[in-house]
Amino acid sequence: MDQTDHRENKAASGTQRVKVAVVQAAPVVFNREHTLKKVHALAREAARQGARLVLFPEAFISAYPRGLDFGAVVGSRSEKGREDFRRYWESSVDVPGPVVAELGQTARSNSIYLVIGVVERDGGTLYCSVLFFAPNGSFLGKHRKIMPTGSERLVWGFGDGSTIPVFDTPLGKLGAVICWENYLPLMRAAMYAKGIEIYCAPTADSRDSWTASIRHIAVEGRCFVLSCNQFNRRRDFPDDYDSVYGTDPEAVVTRGGSCIVDPFGSFLAGPNTQDEVILTAEIDRGQIVRGKYDLDVVGHYARPDIFQLHVDERPKRPVTTHASDTTGEEKWPLHNGRRVAPRADK
């Protein structure tokens, strides 16, 4: 056997191992610049511990606004609530933009895959998004949460099917599903069909039921699941943060519960509900194949003769402009300021 054959056999036998990390911490709420500094420091520490992939929680830049009501009741919004939204919008992230460039630099300086939850702004709308970066600092892409939960719908827009990527990396096929999106069975099925192997689940849910769900997803998808939540106290929020959590600086607002689970539902790290922490674990991609021996829900364990899922990944734009050039010939449609070729099937 030559050297090439040996390497291929080693990969096929599942001996490839890599260390991954989830960062359970608190951002500097509504302060984008200070939060970025914390991201860089925590990513550097995770890399120092040997992690090649580092996951941060949902809405880490700059906040998951837990406990805020944004002054809303049915039929009315208060001026204070509008000001809370303005402050939230001011601390959010343009994609692309300066924050994306800085996060790319964080990934490059630490030679890591960086996956991080941000609050993305697009015009006057905010989205709960996850950004992906490669070790060379390049921005791989994003996922916008397609289904905000409960009152999140007041402050976050809905993503569409155009941002549900799975990236083929040397570490494995990498993607993210945010918080209660994971309770959409068809969303999970779509990710399994993309061959996801490292399933990132940044969240704001620290209940025991969430941990049970994460273990189920790992078993169902025969993938490694990295669940990452914030741990924060009242002191991590501004003094004028008017929420149901009062003013006691030591009151725990979010208890974490981050963990890393293997394809058989076993904990490799966590769950931790005590403090800010970086959890690391070595994952063996061979476990994925061993698990799919008897359960592959989009393969031999599927019944496509009975059940089928159709996924529409085309972007949905509210405004499409058609224009003619000076010769009278129709130009390609204008989408968000850029010309886009018409679909071939039209």
C-alpha cells in the first residue's frame, strides 16, 4: 500500500480526531466593541487549549435581550420600548461590515474555525444570525434564524431558505441551527440531508428539556452536537436595563448548560450550569460512521416512498425592480442594488 492509500484508509477507518470548544460566557450587553474584545480573548484561550473549532452562543454580539418587553402590548408600543430597540439596533452587526472583518481577524490570528451568534441588522430589521469563519480569516457565510420564538418575533425578522448552509471543511461538515429552530423536525431533516457532522446549536435555552433535546438530535442525526449558551448575571447588563430580573447584581439571568455530545448521545463535555467556562472535547469522526451503521435517517433508515421533504433555498426579496437600458432592452432584475440573472426555468 502506498502512502496515499494509507492516508485514505486511515480517514475511512475513522481515526481522525479534532478538539472543539464551546464558549459559555456573557457579552458586554449593548456594547459591540467591548464584546468583540471579549470574543478575541476567549477565542485565543480556546485555541491555546488546542481547539480548532470554537463556538459562541446565540446573539453573543451584542445581546440576547432576556427579560425586556420593548414596551409592547397588543395594539400599542411605548416610547421607551422604541428607545430600547434603537439601542439594540445600534449595537448590532452589519454583514458584511467592520465587525465581520474583525471576527475574521480573530479566526486567522488563532487559526480556528469560528462560529458565533450575532444580532445582524439589515436596514431597519434585525436578524438572529450565526456567522462562520475559516482559519485563514475568510468569511464562509451565515445562517439567519428562520423561526424566532415567542416575543423574539417582535424584535427579530425571519430568515429564509437561502441561509441554511452546511460547509465542507477538513474537520467535517459544519452547520448551525439556532435555539428552538431545533424543534422544527423538517429543519433538522434538511440539515441531515446536507450531511452535517458537526452540528452547532447556539441557544438561549438552559432548561433540562433542552439538554434532552440536544442528546436526541445527536442520536437522530448521528452527528456531534455542540450546544452553546450564555452564562450571565444581572451585573452583565446595563444599570438601566429594565427587565423582570430586578437590580441584584448577582442574580443569575442565564445559567448556561452548554455541552458537547457524541453521535450516540454521550456527553463529551458538560453540561455546565455553574459559571463562565470554555468546554473542550476531542471528537472522533469515525463515531459518525459507526452510528450510521444502524441508523441513517436520510439513508437506509428513510422511507422516501412514503415521506419526502422539499426545501426551497431561493432567497425571498420583498422588492424586485425590472429596468430597461437605453436601447429598450430589458436588463436583468435589480435585487438590493445588484443585477441578478433571471432563473433559467422562467
